[in-house]
Amino acid sequence: MNSGLRLIATTIVLAVAFPAFGADKVEPVRMGCGEMTFDTVPGWGLGPDGKSVIGPTHGAVVIDEAGNIYTSAKDGVFVFSPDGKVIRRFLDDEHSNLHDMEIRKEADGEFIYGARNVDAEGIKFHAETGDIVLKLKFPEESGLKLKKFSPTAITVAPNGDIILSDGYASNHIFKFDKNGKYLSHFGAKGNGMREFNTAHGMTLDTRYAPPRLLICDRNHKPKGRLLHYDLDGNFIEEVVTGLGMPTSVSVQGDYVSVPDLHGRLVILDKSNTIIAVLGHNSNPKTRVNFNVPQDQWIEGVFSGTHGSYWDKEGNLYVQDWNVSGRLMKLVRVK
């Protein structure tokens, strides 16, 4: 277990920030440090008029085998080419409010698994067509009596089992087979070592063999943390603590990106040490703040990072929890 507080203070690279909207020219901002140094791409993903095209964001980012970027917004899913052009959209009541997404290549193509907190379900849909092939409702056969079911995170085991976290309600984490049959559940709400105070984000930690669940315990007291569980729901360890409000996790190789709602993104290495901090927001008025309109965005400074994903080149795509809808591309400096 590592404490993140001391390391966060030592890995921030300061850069001059520029307004992201309304300026004559917006320059890239360099952030991070060492091998985890990135340049922002000003205006990436914006429309021809320079405005966001996706609307309010409280979701996730994933990337398919072809390199196309999927991001979820209030009204549905937008798909961008690597150069930031919208190439398709899934905008309807069945694709709205996707709080978290995972993408997986299967025999019949690539599929996106999503957790819909507002709509009380998990879903699986075809990445190219948007066709929904599976819905996961609250499993009555679990024997639990819940007043609310509000899934916040979803991931998939190597054998196809689906793991769905009820992070905005009971903090139980449910396990289904690939066809949606309920198998088991684990976890409970609280601040104990093996309890969750908002099991907000989750992914498969492929840095280990066998892979583990890497879970964001966002509101744990006194500080947010990450936890490891095995795929059967057994506690392994507290991975790192001393974080702000970790919202989600994305793994590439030995590295993990962890958006923090406090307006920064931290990167861990294989030893789960924080090696870089990106986009740190030092302004208490604009961090952990959904209501920062586009004309107040600052290039290279985040307001409430919520989702992230790595592409094959090691670049990062980062989504802010934001009223105008903010998705950023960070190009890794070789």
C-alpha cells in the first residue's frame, strides 16, 4: 500500500495555461513529468464553431481496435476519429446516461458494456451499430432488498463474466455470467477496510496474473483509495490511499490512469506508485465543479476529471464532469 499525498506534491509539472475558448490562438500546454509527459491538443473534438458538440458529460471514454474514441454524455454516445471528428452517434433513451463503459473484442465483433446509473441497469451493445444485445437489471434472485439500484461501473472477466458495481446506492458489486445470469455479489457500504463508500469506478487490472479487479473507493474517509479484489469478490489489498476522489481507472501495460474529481489525473506505475499528475487545478472554485462553462475552460487545467482511456500510442483521452461537455486529447511526448 502506498500513500499518494507526498508523491502528488512532487510530480506536478507547472505550465502556462491558456483559455480554451474565445482566444485568437490556443497553444498546447505541456504537463506531467518524465516518461509520462503529455501535450494538450487545443480544440480537439470541438465543432467547426469551436463549441463542444457532446453536451453535458458525466461518463467515460473507450477506444476501439481501429482507434476510434467513444465518449458517453447525457444524451448518448459520441464516436470520434483520432483527429477529433464525430463519425457516428448513438443518441436515444437506451444509450443515455452511461456513467461507465468498457470495450471488449469478442467473436461477433467489438462490444461496449455500460453502467447506467440514472436508468438502473447495465447494458451491452455493438460498438459499430449500437445494437443492444443484453440488459442487466437488479437481480431479484440475489435475495437483497434494495431501495435503489444505481450502477456506476462495469467490467468483464476473461471468461466473459460481467461485474457491475452499484456504487451510487448499496455499494454491492454484482457478478453475472456472459448471458446475464446472476452469480453472486460482494461488498457493503461503509468506511472499513473491506467496505466501499461509493464504489465508483472499476476495471480489470491486467498487470497481474491472474487479473484482478481494481476498484475506486471514491468517498472513503479520510481519503479516496484504490482496492484490489479477486474475480470471485475476495479482498486482496488496499492498493493506494491518500487520493482525492478517484472516479475511474484505465490500464495500459504497466500503467494506470486515475481521474480524480478534484481536477487532476494521476498515473501509477507497476508498483502502484504515483509517477505523474496531469492537469492539476489549484483553484477551489473551479475544481470538483460541474458548472464550469466552456468560455471558462483553461487549457491544461481540469475541473473534474471523470473518465480516461489510453490509445495504442500511449496518448490519453480525458473526460471532465462538465456542464458544457469536455473531452480532451493528451499526446504523449516521446
